[in-house]
Amino acid sequence: MLKLRDQSLLETRAYVNGEWVENGKTFDVINPATGEVVAKVTDLSAEEVSTTIDHAYQAQKSWKKLTGKERGALLRRWYDLMVENVDDLGTIVCAEMGKPLPEAKGEVLYGASFIEWFAEEAKRIYGDVIPGHQQDKRIVVLKQPIGVVGSITPWNFPNAMIARKVAPALAVGCSFVARPAELTPLSANAMAVLAERAGIPAGVFNVVPSSDSSGVGQELCANEKVSKVTFTGSTRVGKILMQQCADTIKKLSLELGGNAPFLVFDDADLDAAVDGAMIAKYRNGGQTCVCANRIYVQAGVYEAFAEKLAAKVQSLKLGDGFEEGVTTGPLINQAAVDKVEQHVSDAVHKGAQVMVGGKPHELGHTFFEPTILTDVTTDMVVAREETFGPVAPLFKFETEEEVVALANDSEFGLAGYFYSRDIARVWRVAEEMETGMVGINTGLISTEMAPFGGIKQSGLGREGSKYGVEDFLEMKYLCFGEI
Ligand code: ADP
């Protein structure tokens, strides 16, 4: 069994209305680095999720009445507990998801930072006063919590993807039903243990692990007591949820797939660009929605960039995330390996060269060698689809105009990155890039202080920053007459 300092954080039951519940059914959580079963977790049905929603609906009635300061104080306590327990929470992330332990702890602190941020923002849900349109009229705008929020999150950040959603929701007075990815429910449960300890009232935060992703998804979308669904995952599933929400005109936030372009211009600081590419490409084994998926390098620096990048990639150490010095864990499952292999073989078949890696690693399981492909062209699958693995395809370009068109030739628009030291070019390219987020001379852009989100088919809404509360608020206009 997974050893923790505080063993009570390894919770396998569901958390419904402040109770830890079982129903006799479970599903397995597998450690991708070893193939071993980490735990058997309670498997709720869609009907049981419906009951949970009833509890969340009741709980929200009193939760919304607390002052922002009171809710903020509880969130702050939750944040403190997450930070105090970062070692155990990181261990759980590493075991169920596979990322190296230091990176797993980094994720926990990143997730916690959203709880800290929105604990502070809870006090700042400002409305508005608008001059009356007639002499006896006054206009006031209230911002009110939307109600019960249903959340569906992926496995690549088992802690942080939930934290980013639950923190603003609770801060403004919503209650929350979290359906974690079936591959990584233990982190969600551990967060609930700490939420309970922090004093978040029963029914305000619920965790409903389930292997029935589509059944639970349908319930969350169709249930009239849920006022909002927030989802992070693939564009494919995002479209299904959007259709399912149509019947109840349910509000939706979607953080979907990306196909991030990463541009290196001739005038870039090449070493900085290589460091940025290492983070933007190989962080989390290439399994983030903001990972650089297409790396475009200007002809004059193409060879030099490729060589510098190869030297760094060769120094990555693959292995079990609990081992000292490991920088890169396994991919999440065999399907992920199959996809990466298909992308590499398609590219090679169409003329790309494998400069580094290119195949499953000798460690077995779902380990895949960090890979660099050169001579990559736009007819290859890697140009169009998100690889979600440690493969850097290097495209060569000649002009700024050409590369901006290439970068924007995608139905996705989440993150984009570029390296240049020419201030006029920096402005031009930043303004032209069709993405919700742009990293300029940096490969790491995520922070609780900035609005994270995409345009085009990469999503709706923003998480983090002062804008992050808006997705969980309704606006109500009051017209006062006879004054
Ligand atoms: P990923 O490729 O990151 O796994 P998915 O979109 O497949 O992205 O999964 C993201 C989350 O959506 C996971 O928790 C998954 O279980 C869930 N999911 C998958 N299919 C559906 C569906 N039809 N309805 C609701 N949730 C779903």
C-alpha cells in the first residue's frame, strides 16, 4: 500500500454531503510506472451522483449566505492544509498519474495557489451602480453565485485541475460536485479530506468518483439543479457536453485541447529558447494542454537550435517518479503510447528524421523516449493534432508572415509561444497570434494570477486571476423606481 505520513489522506470512498460513502462497487486506480493497483475506489452510479446534486443544492442555500470574508477564511484554512500536506498530496499525484515526485509537489502547490488566490478574492465580488436613465430611477447590478457547479476533470493534473475550478466556485458562494478522472480520483479525495478538516460545510464540496464517465456527464448536464458545468479535457468530449447542456441552457466553461505553436526567430536568445522549449514541450511528459506541439524554427538558427535541444533532451532521465533524479515519468496508459507512436511513424513515413528517441523506452510499461523529429512538414499528423507526449517536431520557416500563418492554421487556440528580441516583432506577432495565452520569451505561463483559457475550439471561459470568478457568477440588474 502507498505509504503516506498521514495515511488518512489515502481515501478510497466517495465524499457526499460531508460523509464518506461506499456502495460495494469499486474500480482500480493503476500506477502507470509499475502497472500496480494503487487502490480500489468507490464507483458511484449516475443515480448516486443525482442524489449528491440534491445535497449540494441544499448546502448552497446556506453557503451563499456567508460573507465573502467567512468563506475566504475557510478557503484559506484549506490552502494552509494543502501546503502542510504537500508531501503526501504529491505522493498521491505521483502514484496515480506518474509524474516525478518534485513535479507532483509543484502541481499541488500550483493547485493550492488558486485556493489561496480565491480565498482572497472572495471579499471582492463587486457589483456596480449605474446612473439612472430617468430622474426617479436608480440602477444597481448585483453579482450572485450561479448555484451548484458540476465539474469534470482530466488525469494530467489530478489536483490542480480541480483546485482551479473549486476555488472560485466556493469563493463566490457556489457548491460543487467534482467528478475526477477515473484514472486519478485519489488526489480529489485527498483534497476533500482536507476540505472537511478546514471546516468547509457538508455538501458544499462533494467528490463523486465513477467509472461511468458518460453517464455521470449526462447527469451533470441534464440535472436542473446544476446551474453550471465546468470541464477540462478533450475538444471531442467538450463538444458532447456542450450538446448535452443545450436542453437546460446550462452555462459551461470549457478548457479544451490545444495544439500550441512555439516559434523561434533568428533574433531569439537561442539558449533561452531551448530552455523554454524544454519546459513547454517535456514538462509532465508532454501531457499538458499548453504543451508546445509544433515547434517552428527560422532557417538561420534551425540546425543550432536542434543541436542544443538534442543535448538537453538526451540528459532527461526517464523512470518511476519516486526515484531520485527522474525528470520524466511514464505516459498515462497504453492508448497514450499508441497515439505517440502513430504520430512518430506517420511523420517518419512522410520524410521526417528521428534526431533523438522515437520509440517506447526499454523500461517497458508506458515509458516513451523523449523524442525530437526534424524535417517535419505540414502534411504530417503532428502538424494538426495534439500529440500529448514527449515528441518535439521541428518545422523550418523563412519569414515572419509565413510562420504566423502556419501558427494560426489550427482550429485550436489555447497557448502559443515565441522567442524574439525585436520589440516591434514581439508586438506584431503577439497581436496576430490566435490563442488565448501567449508566452513571449518564456515557456511557462501558468499562474493563479493570470487568466488561463483558450479561443477557437480550445474553449470558453477563463480560470484564475480577477476574471476567474466571473464564470461562477450571474449578474442581476435592479431597477429602483419612485425615488
Ligand atoms: P483526456 O484525453 O485528457 O483523457 P477526455 O476528454 O477524454 O480527455 O477526458 C477528460 C475527462 O472527461 C475525464 O475525466 C473523462 O473521464 C471524462 N469523460 C470522457 N468522456 C466523457 C463523456 N462522454 N461525458 C463526460 N465526461 C467524459
